[in-house]
Amino acid sequence: MTEPGQDLKEAVRRPASLRQTISAVAWSFFGVRRGRDHENDMARLNPVHVIIAGVLGAAVFVLMLLLLVRWVISSGVAGA
């Protein structure tokens, strides 16, 4: 029997690259992922890296939406 938290300690030591983590998070934002790829990601991605990449990705997404709205409002297209 393993001690409590051992699975989490092993998960944090997973050696996934930054590109793999960003790719997995980007696909999750898009909402399309093959089952086999999802299982591979679950086996090799570090959950801490996934959380950080997800928060940063969400912040970039919100920032892009805000910039788009400001551009549309300032261009006069929305006020016609």
C-alpha cells in the first residue's frame, strides 16, 4: 500500500516538455481531443504545469477578447 499523496508526488515529477503541455492545454481550450492522445497526456504531463499553462492561456484569451471589443468600439463599427 502506498502512502497518502504518493500518486501526487509521482505526477509532479513527470517529464513533459513545455511544447507538449501548451499543446494539450490549447487542444483542451478548443474542445477536441482524441481519446488516445488524452490518455497519453494524462500519463506524461505534470499537473502543476498544466494548471499554470491553463491559467495563462485563459488570461491571454480574456485579454484578446478585451482588445477585440475595444478595437470594435473605437473603430465605430459597433455604433452605426
